[in-house]
Amino acid sequence: MRVLEEKYLAYIDDRIAEHNKIGEQYKADDRKDEADLEKIKANIYEIFRTLFLNDIKQLEGKDLGNNKDIGIYNEYLHRFDTIPTNWKVALDKAKEHGDITKQVIEENKLAAAMELKERFIAMFDGFGR
Amino acid sequence: MTEDNVVKLFKCLSDKSRLQILKSLINEDMYVELLAQRLNLAPSTISFHLKKLEDVGAVASRKEQYYSIYSINEEVFKSSILDIIKEKSSEAELQRQREDNYRKKVIENFFEYGKLKNIPAQRKKRRIILEEIAKAFEPDKMYTEREVNIIIADFHDDFCTLRREMICENILTRDNSIYRLVNGK
């Protein structure tokens, strides 16, 4: 399990570094708005990284036997339903009012969360949960 | 072009992707997907930039069947930078612009898609949002309290507080439970 947690965290760190790097390139290329969008994506990864560490910490030291893995899996997976709720509401509102700028920002946030969720499921399922 | 508009235009143009979009549009009118393909950017990113360009009047759009076709607004680019610099603005005009900008910012911060997010604590800001709500009232028309509540409730659930504030700020006047805008404004 420890290996898997580290692998997942490493994946998130890679994605954060990647988006920050692209953001810096955009900034250097005088494409500030696109750089900001990359920063937003990196921030979403940061949020889920923090939550993952928090969920692991909550279970540390608890005698959960074989249920420990499932505990982390379910707790963390649930975050992908709760955290983006307001983003979905904001996206719907933006679409309703033709607010393209806000729409693109919310879509990017949701896409980043969705990508992390899929990667998480794939990793944990692949681990033989 | 006002100084304010000039600043907004230049800010908008100081982005390489947006310049690339304009360079494409100077040759021919295009729709989002085609621009995305040509510039190797996501269609959503192109829409994002086009919206900004449209807001400053640099591009215009028209509907053609299923597509929105974008074209460059050449008029905006016809004035030379020297002409813009030479344009004189009075101190009164600058002051009015500053006030307009402040008002616009307050409205943007406190309203979202026509709904008031929360009531500002600061009196100056509160006055601005009350004046904005007052635009929903017709000049010289008399309103019952219920009608006033319904109009204000369209903006915020706490219509009692806002109604009272509008009276205190002398935006609405109340006489025998009948409300109307002060001086029909």
C-alpha cells in the first residue's frame, strides 16, 4: 500500500511540475492568460494532493486490518464527488449566461479533477484492490 | 477612444495568442474550430481569447448557420498610437472615468449574473449596489411594499434589509406604505 501511495503522490507531483513548467513557458512567451490556466490546473492537483495526504494521515495508526486500503480508497474517491460540486454549479451558471471566460476556467478545473480521479482508480484497481 | 478603453485594448493585445488570432483574422473571417486548428490551441482557449478581444471591440462575431464567425474590427486599429497619445482628456473626464471604474468593479464583485452575492458592509459600496438595484424601478411609478419586495428579491433574499437601506439612503421614498424612487430618478 505504501508503494502505491507514493506512486500516486509522485504522479500528482509530476503533473504539478509539468503544469508549472508549461505555465512558465507561456509566461515567457507573453501568453499570460494561458499561463494562468496552467496555474489553475496545478492548484487543483495541489488541492487533491493535500486531501490525499490528509486521508492517509487520518487512517495512520488505526487498526483497520485489511480494510485500511479500502478506507483510503473510499474516503479519497468521495472527495472527487464533493470538492468539484461548486465548480459544476459555477460551470452551469457560466454556460447559462454565456460567460466564456468563467466557463473555460471551470472546465479546466473539472478536467484536472477528473483526470486525477481516473488515474487514482486505475492505480488502485491495478494494485489488486 | 477614451483613455480607459485604450488601456483595456492594449492590455488585451499584449498577449501573443491573441495577436496570433488577430493575424489570422486579418486575412479572413474564421470560426473557433478553424482558428484552433490553425493556431494549434484548444477550441476552449480560442473562445476564451475571442471573448476578451470582443469585449474590447477588437473583433466582432456573426452567426452563420451553426457557427459563430469572427472578424477583425478594422476601425479600432485605424487610429495611430500617436493620435491616441495626442488625444486630450480633461481632469473632470478622468475623474468621471475613475468613479465609473470603481462603480463597475464594485458591481462586478458583488453581483454575479444579476444576483447580489452579499450585501457590502462598507457604506460607499452598499450605496452603489442599492443604486444598481434601483435601476429595476420605474421612475415616478408608485409601488406597494409587496411589489418592492418582489423586485428586490430578484436580486437578494434579504429584501427587508435592502428595502430599508434604500429608504435610509434616500433612494426610495415611502409615504403611506407607497414607495417610489426619490425625484423619479
